[in-house]
Amino acid sequence: EIVLTQSPGTLSLSPGERVTLSCRASQSIAGSYLAWYQQKPSQAPRLLIYGASVRATGIPDRFSGSGSRTDFTLTINRLEPEDFAVYYCQQYDSSPVTFGGGTKVDIK
Amino acid sequence: DVQLLESGGNLVQPGGSLRLSCAASGVTLNNYFMTWVRQAPGKGLEWVSDITVGGGSTYYADSVKGRFTISRDISRNTLFLQMNTLRSDDTAVYYCAIRRGPSFGYTEYWGQGTRVTVSS
């Protein structure tokens, strides 16, 4: 199975800052079949990005995804108060689908 | 609007059983690849089980294989997860979700989750 490693584990930032989250795969992910999710406390995850770089419906353009093969990045430009949450990556190239361990973005 | 509403979570003793339900509205479940994902307290997301479009095939994480069964009732537009021989490490919030897209699909729609606690 493909293991996804997210870094860092936690980031403490201020509103308005730019943040870059990393997701590294243990083997190459074909077709850029990687997604990013946001999860707030006591809520279900929400799809942000699929296909490594395609924003899901209704996702603001301050969220962007990039990368290929084994290295992927989620960037949030100008953090808004509602962006403080945990972010997960997921590969759907091979079975079983797997998730990264998550990166928590909290308020400094 | 797609809505997924899970139910059936509860406190159960080790070795016990539960059946989780996921009722869908705004979408016909039989047309989609459906999945259960769980999240243990304070932990990340873990894939549990899949059922393919039309229900032809099912897949399970090694940790639940032989104990859990995924199924769907087309007439009720509802997805199920039968969980037997429950263990303490099955304690989690269980989400049903719809996967879409190429390959094995990204998880586009999520329910709000139902909490399962396995404890004596």
C-alpha cells in the first residue's frame, strides 16, 4: 500500500500568512490521483482539491494544489480565520486508498 | 443537494455487533462507488470498506476483514456496515462517503459521521 507522509505535523500561523503543506508518497502516484481535505473540529472532512491541482466546487481560489509522482503540495494564500483546521491528503491511485496523517494549522 | 445521514452508532461491549446505516438523499447510491472511513479519537482518517457501483464487488481493510460487511439496499437508497466481533480499537467516528472520479476515486461527499464506542 502507498504510505503518505505529511509534514509538518503542526503549523502555528497568523491570519493573512501564506502556508505550504507537504504530502510525500512512498511510491509514485500515477495520474496525479491525489486529493486534499480540510477537517474542522467535530465536522466531517471536506474535499478541497482532487487530481492534485483541481479545486472542488465552491473552494476559494486561495487554495491551490500542485505536485506529481511522490511530492505534492497544498498552498493556502492569505490565511483566513476559517482556514485553521487539519488538512489531509489521500491517494486514490491504488487500492487500498490511503490518507496521510494530517497537518494541523492553528492560530499563532 | 447530496446528503448522507449515518445512524446506528452506539456504545457496545467488546465482542458485540452493530449495524451502521447511511441514508442518502439527492443521489442514487447504486450509481456510485461508496465507502466507509473511520476516525479514532484524536487520530487521522482510515479507510474501512468499499462497495462498487451496482454493488458487484466489496473491499475491506485488513483490520476489519472477516468481521465487517458492507452492503446496500437499493429500494431504501441506504448503505450499511455490519460490524461483528467488535474490538476496542474499532472505537471511532464512522463516515459514509461517495467516491467519484478516475481510478479508485476521490471522496467527494461525506456524511456527518456516527460514533461507535467499544468498551466494557
